[in-house]
Amino acid sequence: MYQIGIVGPKASVDRILTLAKKMDLSLRFLPFPYNHFQETGAIVKENDHQVDIWFFSGKLSYIIAKNIINSDEKLIHIQHTEASLYRCFLQTALNHHVIVERVSIDELEETKIEEALEQLGVPVSNVYIKKYGIQTNPNDLLSYHMNLWEEGKIDVAITCFEGVYKSLLSAGVPAYWYTPTSLEIQQTIRILEEKVRAFYFKDTQIGVGIIDINDFDRIAEKARSPYRLQYLETRLKESLIRLCESLDGSLMERGNGRYVIFSSRGAIERKISMLVQTVDQLSLESESTIAVGIGYGETVFAAEVNALSAIQRSKEREDRGIVIIQEDGKVIESAGKDDELSYSYRLEDKDFLEKLEQGNVSVRMYSKLAAIVRRLGLRSFTTKEIATHLRLDERNVRRMVTGLTEVGLAEYMGSEGSASRGRPSKIYRLT
């Protein structure tokens, strides 16, 4: 049974649990209520091992978790729609017997609440909007609403934070908690069901892992005695058999330092850290680098084809490492490591592909560049930065970025000075 971790204020978590129970789902829900949204990071880090999918009551916690997990594949959050806001205004009208126009609202930075207000017909000039982000202190939002109230500029305050809402009420300010409607929660739970089905589909896909011990011929020569080589091979196979047991898979020896593991995608993804440890152990035992290629597919043939492509990519890397190719063409390099990089080399935009061809840049290299910029959260970059992360010669990266600039896929932003002598580094951004 899949385990769903619900994160949010206690009142929100309880609402989600109540509605989920009524929908009678074959899922196990684990409540993780917090007092302050900043606790989200610690909750996710400490409990991620026991949760299959994280369910957040709001987008702020979702953003924090995404920065920690570096993927939104196992994350879902409730979308605040206009309905949530309209409900607050309806409540104010019922309680005050008039349409209240002097209102203060706090809302997430990337949300365009003005459009919702325009549809409602509320004069925006009489509405004070305060944007917040993951660095925002809820006390600052409380002060914002309180100051407007004390200055006589508002009649009502609407907030997304339970703590701010309760504090405003205690201070005698007419306040309303901007929370999702039951319909929005139920819709998100239905999306969760679809996500679980997708997880099940992925879990049951076939996973093939190819492990290559590099320069095995040299290792055999160095052993001098066939017995020493057999002892080494026995130790290597022992480590791999333990890994297979954990993956509930099977091991095949192809000879000359190559081994193949057949398992399921779900097992491999859950035990990726053990795979990393096993590869490190093999490297120590053999005193050689290890290339690992993993492929996923609906059939053994498809998975093995992807694994062969992945092992080739691993061998092209200076540090080798684990490379995964999924059934949809997504590539994951340095899988299981802190510098894990995900990108796709399949693009269907013809105009975009033509621009890459004109700029003499391969889809693969552009995808890796974009993935690094995205993973590091770079608004702009220098060719030296990218060369370091791609482990490429800076000249080649400069040539690639120049090509992208010429076709409008990158833009020159300026230059940054250098502490040492030499030309200042040019700064670019992807368009």
C-alpha cells in the first residue's frame, strides 16, 4: 500500500484526512502537521524514507520540499483557485451585510491575485496586496495587516497563514483564513490517485543494470596468478549477489568484467543508495573505475537497449558513475549522488530543433546545459561555471553558448570582472 505524507497546518491536515477517508482510497495517509511552514524542510528530510508521495496543503511548503528533493515527481499540492478567494469575500459580505472593498490580502509571490479580483469586480485600488515567499517571516505579514488596520485603511484582512489569522482575530481585527475549498481538496486527491497509478506503472517496469569494471584485462594481468583473479571475482560477485538479493533481482555474468542485473524499476529506485555503495565497494576491490548503465522499459528488450545506451554514456564520463535512461528518454547522470543531473534528449518542437541545428548545438548538450542551470537555480551564468559542471573544456562550452546566442536561445547579459589579470568573463542567460 502506498504511503502518502500530508503536510500543512493541523486544521488543514485534518480536513484533508477527513475528505480522503470519505473517498475510501486504498492508500495509507500519514499526517505531518506543522506550526510554522519553515518546518517543512525538516519534516521531509526526516520522513522521506517512509513516504511514497508528499501531499502539501499549500504551494509554499511544496516549493520548500521541491528544493530539497530536486524533483516534483513524488510531490503534489492543493492549488488555490479563485473559488477560495471568492468564498472569503462571500463570508465578509454575509458577516458585514455589505460588500467589503477595503481589504488587505497576503498571497504567494508568483500568484496573480489581481486577475481574480478583477473578475469579482472588486476595486483593486481599495485592496492592499502583500506578496510572500519562502523567506518571508509570518510575523511580518501580521504586522502588515495590523498596521493597515490601525491606520484605518482596511475593514477586513484575508491571510493564507493560520497563525496570522488567529493572531489577527485575537487583536480584534475581522480576519478570514484563505484556505482551499473542499472541492479543490477533492480534486487534488483525484490527481493524487492518478499519480499513484503512474507510480504503480513505473514500479512494475523492467529495470536492467549493466555494470562494467574498466580495464579488466589489465586487472587480470596484474593478478599474475589465476587463483588471485578468481578470489577477486568471487569477492566482486559476492557484493553483487547481496545487491541482487536486496533488489529481488537476478545476476548474469557476461565475462571480462561485465555483469547484468535484472530487476524492477521500483526496486532499483528504492535501493539506489545501496547501488551507489556497491559500486564504490567494487571500485575499491578492483582498484578500477566502474561504469554503470541502467535502463527502464516495458519489455526486457526495451530496458536492455536503454541500459546499453546508458553504459555507453557512463563510459564517456571521466568519473564514470551511474547513468539511467528511462522509457521516455529522460537521462539521469550521477544517479544517487548530490550532483545528480536529469535531462531529456528528446524534443518535438521543430522550430526549436531547427534553431539548435543552426547554432550547431546538439539536443543532448543543450539539455544538459539547461538541466545544470535549472538545478543550480542560475538566472545567469558564465561559460567557466558551465564547463566546470559539465566537465568539459571551456572553449567547447564557449563555442556552444555562442551558437545558442546567435540563434536567440541564449542572451549576452554583460561581463564580470576578474580578480586576476585577463579578460572579464561574459555573462549569459538562457531565453
